Amino acid sequence: MNRLADRVLGAFAISAALILTGTMVWKHWTFFLDLCPMKDLLTWDENIRLSQLLDQYQDFRDGRYWRGFFPFLEASTWPPLRSILSLFLLWGPGDWPITWKDSFLGLVFYALCFPTLVFISFRVTGSLLFSGIASAFVLAMTLHTTETPAYSLSSMLETQGMFVLLWVYFSLYRLYDSVQDLPAGSELDPQNTSVRIGISVSLLALFFTKYPYGLLLFISLFAYEALSRFPELVGFLRFSIRTHYKGFRLVFLILVVGMVFSLPLLRVVTDWNLDQKNFKKILYFLTVILFLDFNYFLFANRKTVKTVAPPSLRILYIYAIFPCFVWLFANLDRVMSLVNAQMIVNKFVRSFILSLFESQSDKVPASHVFDHPWIFRTFFVLALAWILYWSYSEIWKKRQKGTSDGTKSAERTEGSNGILEKLEKLSWPRALRDPLFAVTAVVFLQYIVIDLSTGNKQLRHVFYPLPALIWILSLWFFRAIRDAKEARTKYVALMISLVTFGWGISLFFRPGGLLRDSYGSAHAFCLKGFEEKAFQPARDFAAFLDPKGRYIAFNAFHEEENFQTPGRLLASEFDLLMRLKTLEKGKFRNDNKYRWRNWEEFDTLVYIGPNCELPTKNRKRTESLGYSATLISEHRHESGQYCIKEYRLIKM
């Protein structure tokens, strides 16, 4: 296709993709306003995160800047990026409640994926037509799924992960394209700063969206580096063993790395309770020592390391992996929180990968991803066929003909390590460094790593890499057309691509599709659900508070002894709604003996629990701070399962 035709047709395709994106935003937000009954509440994690943010907002407003800023540095469970964005929404204009704004932010992130796809597709392919088609196709495939519509209207981090991960893979494509022909010891052009900046910004943004997102991708990147530059990595390993990791250091390295990577296996094959504070502290200190020792080795041998380490791995480590691990190890609670997450076991789906291909069912919660799985199955099989054919042509066929462009690691004359020395001298296919093959391998490995390492088999873990997966597989269709040497082959590739992409885009027009009236009834848009009555006690109790009151609270439903009570499900709702009630003129905080050394900022004590008896430990806590509590009011819910009591605090 000539350039003029590509521009004209591409302008139509891009316009159509952006119009479809705008239609999606308008319909989704309309459904949110019209259908969802609990717009003042989020899900459990999001309620807790927003409650903390409301505390910070009040601290900044009251001039307590360090106390407002410190939780961003602490950030043990959730990275600070989303909270910072939400804080700007609180400060920003508009009359919407913050729960609306935060939900709309999730929709904005999802919508931004599709202009992003137009841009990065054009930068990779140079075709406006393909960029528009790819954007519309990814929108059709990701939108007509079981859970994306609900995630797009929530404060969940999935849509933010989708957006950031697209930029991550674009940055990785540029990196691997830049270092494709560089052997170990070579340097990326110092003037090519945009690649380094892209890698740093995108990977740090992913890590600070959600810690596991970044860590699991780092594992996938290392696995790909081992696949694509195996002899060079063996050379680096030999150098490490020869110069630093000897005796006890080598044993320590093997034991600590083995302990970390065995956690998912131990969770499955044993009944050991690894969710213990002492074990997590030991694991933390061992990994910190290993991290410090490894970086000492890199610094002490930095000149030689440059000559043996793969250039892509050096850039990834310096500009992304190293700063992320510095942040991770700066707080013990972050590591403990990650280990806690690793110990969670939920079996809602058998396998994340298999759920991509699973047929529709009435199972609740859903275990399948796509409304029309045969489209994805066909698309995936065709893309996999292109990948295998390309791999055969570029690697095995050339090797059989003796024209392989394989590479060898630079030979060194130092002492031999037997088998490692032989592995380092292997000839390795250069085609494995192809940038498109690289990002394809990484996204495949990402799904494999997520599946193998995550015991919490909730379907939501499938979704955040989904736009990137579909986009990357789409690029293989473009390559098949572009690289076809015969007119007939090009025509066949073009027809297959048009039929496949057309089949996917047809989802917009099918029953339940975005452009049909049945779209609203065919999908779930309210992540919180419709059981408004179940959360009414939290609203009722919040209504008892004075908007100007200054409350310190004991929320007994956060205590372990009440985990099995009905009120446990409402613990975060009580916290959020009461903060929203006192946000502008009052104050509501949960007591914490490490954070609140005195109660000088409060005049009222609130107790929320399954019964109306203030526990002894709460009485002792009040007396230890020099206060007596005089009962002001008591309200028991009609169900008898919830009680709220207010006490006037009197300094003794």
C-alpha cells in the first residue's frame, strides 16, 4: 500500500477507533451513574487506601505536612502513585465526591490505552492504517470480556496497569531494537537517552502502580535475557563465581535465592505456616544482605562487569530494577506485605492462562475471560503460527543451510570452569534478540510467571497484561504481510489478517456489543454489586456523627477475634463513610498505638463492634493516655450484629 492510501485510510481507521473509545467512555459513565447504587463506596482494598488518603488530605489542609507526606514514603501495601493522583483529584475542581472521581480515573486510564495504541503502533510499524485497526481491535477484544467493564468504573489498579504496561512494552521494544546487534561489553549510544528514560519511567511507573506487577515482570525479563543471551549470561556467571561468589558467599546466594523462589512451591506442597512475623523478618534480612553484597560486587568490579554483562540487562538493572529494589528494601513492612500476599490462596480459576481460552459458563465468579472465546482462540493460534514459522525461517532453517547469524560470547583465557566454559562458547541464534520476538517472549513469560507464582487465583490478575498481549500478537500479522516475499503469500496473509481483525471488530455490532442497546444488560458495570442493603449499617452509623466532630475510633471489626462476624465485611466501609462525613469540618481517625501517642486532637471516642460492650483492652488504652470516657450515645442496629457508642473524652 502506498503512503497516501495509508494516510487516508489510516485517518478513517484512527478516527473510528477514537470515536469508539469516546462512545465507550460515555456509555460506561452513564451506566455508572444510572445503574450502580453504591457510588459512595469502593471495594475493600480501595476503601482502605482512600481512607488513608483522606487522612493525608486533612493533614495537608491543617498544615501537618510531614504527617501528610510520610505515608507516601511508608507505602507498605500499595505504592504511592495512585494515591498521589487521587490526592490531586481531591484538591482539584468539581463537585463530584472523591469516590466518583477515583472511579472515573479508572475509566480514564482504560480509555487512554487506545490513543496510546495508535501512537506506539505507528512508531513500531509506520502504518497509520494498521495503528487504527489495531487500536479498535484491542478495544473490541478487551472490552467484551467478563470483568473489564466493571474494572473501568472502579478504583482498582487493573486499568492503570493496562495503560502503563503498554508503555512498558513499547519501551522494551525500543530497547531490544537498540541493542539487537550489540554483544556483551558494548554500550548503547550515549546520545540515545530516550531509550533509557523510556525504560526507567515506564518500569518505575509499573512498579509504583502495584509492587507485584513490577516484580513479576522483572522475573520475566530475566528469563528472557537468559533465553536470548544465554552464553553471555553464562560468561557473567563465570566471572561472578571466579571473582566474588566463592565458598560461603556462593552457598549463601544459592540458599537465599532458593528460599525466595521456593515460596510458591512450599505453599502448594506443604502445610507449613510461613505467614509468621519472625520468618518474614529473617527472609527480609537475608535478602537485604544478599542485595547489598551483590551491588558491592557490581560496584567493585564495575569496569569488568561492563565487558561481560549483556547491554540490555545492564540498562534494565541500572534504570529500573535497582531503584525498585532499593525502595522495596527501605521498609521491612513492604517485604512482609508481599510475603503475606504470596500466602493468600483462592481457587476461583484453575489457571490464568487457561482462562483466556475457556468457554462461557454460568459459574460465579466467572472463570472465563472472553464473551466470544473462539475469536481469541483463532487469533492466538494464527499469531502463534506466524511466530513459529518466523522462528523456523530465522533460526533453524538458516542454521541448516549454514547461514546462521549466531553469536559467541567473547572468549577469555582465564581459568576454566568445565561445563560453564563450554556453555559460554556456544553459538547462539541472533534472531532471539529480535525486538518483536523479545516483547512476545516477555509477555508470554509474564503470564507463565503470574500463573506459577500466584496462589490467589482471582480472574482479575489476567486482565492487566491483556491489551499488551493482544497488541503484541497483532504485530505479528503486520510482520507476516510486510515480510512476505511473494505476491500470493502477501495476499493470503492480508486476507487472513483482515478476516481475523474484522471478526474481532464485529463484536461492537453483535448482540451485547458496545454499539447495541443490549450492551448495558449484557455486562456487569458495578464492581461493588447491587446488595445495597448489606452495606446500609455503615451508612446508618455514619449518619450519627457530627460533621464537625473530632473522633478517635476503635473499629473492633478489624480485630482478629471478629473476623468471622458479619460486621467484618463492613469494616472498611465504616472507616470510609465516617471519614467522608467529617472530611471538610471535622476529623475521624482509627486509633493506632504506634501512630497516636496522645489524643490531643480529638474530643470524642467512637467504638464500633459486634456488641455494645467496650472491650477491656480499649478501656486500658484510653486510661493509659490519661483520659476517662463518658458515654454520650449508643446505637444498636436492628439486626443486633452492629453497635456504635460515642464517649466524651475527659482529660484526667
